[in-house]
Amino acid sequence: MAFAAPQIVRGFSSSAVRNVVIKNVTIIGGGQMGAGIAQVAASTGHSVTLVDTSDEILKKSIKLIEGSLKRVAKKKFSNKPEAGEEFIKKIVQKVSTSTDAESTIQGSDLVVEAIVENLKIKQDLFSRLDKLAPSHTIFASNTSSLSICDIASSTNRQDRFGGLHFFNPVAMMKLVEVIGTPATSQDTLDSLVDFSKVLGKTPVSCKDTSGFIVNRLLVPCMMEAIRLYERGDASKEDIDIGMKLGAGYPMGPFELADYVGLDIVKAVIEAFKTKDPKNPLFDSSDLLNKLVAEGKLGIKTGEGFYKHK
């Protein structure tokens, strides 16, 4: 029965999302990722509700969106500042904010979660929303390291649950990973792929495997660079230069780790290790653990592997 259950669920409810065009989007989490997703969704004509725990956080989210749009407008309307201001205003008006997730999802076609990388917190959120969201509403997580199947297990709409993994900065990065579990219906996957394309992104599809495509390859590479440095085989500066000039990377592994956030790198590799504890690629690093414990998380705190002004 355990193997048959997902197919039964799909059989009863996959028709609920057939041919659904995503127009109304609720994004849970007003941080850098959530604000970025809200921006690209609003920029492509979607009605967006951005949700977080306080009005103060949401005000910062809107400022993030406005700041990003100002950079776009500066390039797009370099000789027409008034047109640039109208461009920003029109998009921001498509984004409403709320501190009450439960009350915002009644008209949502899609709910995208972009909160802390904690399985229990994500499960609790989706369990609450599942009881209130319309039957056609698709749920998606922007997680970079946790199992979509594990998150979806807290709901009764596993056929309408998938992963939408955006990359930072969302407005600039073209890639979106669309993740399906064994229970995700083809209609749901098609809707998520179509939504990604409407946003102007290039979607790639992947099964629900640790790290999906990009992080499964990228994070172990960063960890191996850290171990190379820990052993004293090369300096972090030379490792970064080597990967930029020798492999064509736009950023070296230490520069990238500081940009992503060392706490996030640590959380991702630990999630991988939990799923595959015998894989040496997923071993932790004493140096990484030390920096995170000291609050040296990279660019966002002013210091990580490098010091940032």
C-alpha cells in the first residue's frame, strides 16, 4: 500500500490543477529570496502577496524590491527618469504584503515558500495552509537542500506539491530548478515549468534528490576547496584564482561561499550528510563550523573566509 498510495492520491486530485494558469501568487518569506521571487512575478504581470512575520520585515522586503527595480530602470530608462519611476511604481503596486498567511491564500493559484531551511518549520507551515488553500492551489518550496517529499508529507496535496528552486539574485539569475517527487502530478510539473518560463527563466527538471542539480555538484566542490585549504595544500586566494582562470568560474569557491552565506553552505552539506552519511563528499569542515559559530557568515555579516567592507 505504501507504494500505491501516491498513485491513488494523484488519481483523485490531479484534475484539480489541469490547465490552471497561474495568475495569483503568494510568497511566504520576505527575505532576499522571497523578495526576489516577488519582484520577478510582479514584473511579469502576476498579482503577488508577500507574507512574513512582521510589517517591519515586509517594509524592508519592499525596499529590496524597489532598490533592485531602480537598478533595472536606470539601465532601461537611462534618458527617461520619469518613465523609470512609473515602471517601478507599476510593478511595486502588484505586490501586496501581509503578516497572516492563512488569510492570503484563498485566491492563490500558487504558494511559494522561501523561509528558513528547517524541515519542521516548513512542514508546520504547509500543514496549516493545506487546510485552507483552494483545491487547485499548487504548493512549492524554494528549499535548496531539504527533500521536497519530506516537506510535502505534511499535506494532503502531494500531487500538487513540487520544488521551485530559484537562484540569488533572483532578478538576474535565469535558472529555476523544477523538482518533482514520485507523487507530483504531471499537470503540476507542467504548471511549474510554464510559470518559470513566463517569469523569463529557463527551467530545468530534476527528481527529488539531495541538492537537486546545481547544489549537488556545487556544494561538494566548495567543501573540497575548503578541505584543500585546511590541509595547507594551497591558499584560498590561489584556489579562487585557479578555479576562475582554469575552470572559467565567475567566482572562486571561497568567494562564492561568502556570497551565499557560510551558514547556508553548512546547512546544505549537513542535509546531504543526513541523507547519505557514508558519502565522504558530504563530510563537514572544522574551519567552516568554526566560522559559522563565530558569526562570520560572509558578505552579510562583513566577514567570512574574506573580510568585506
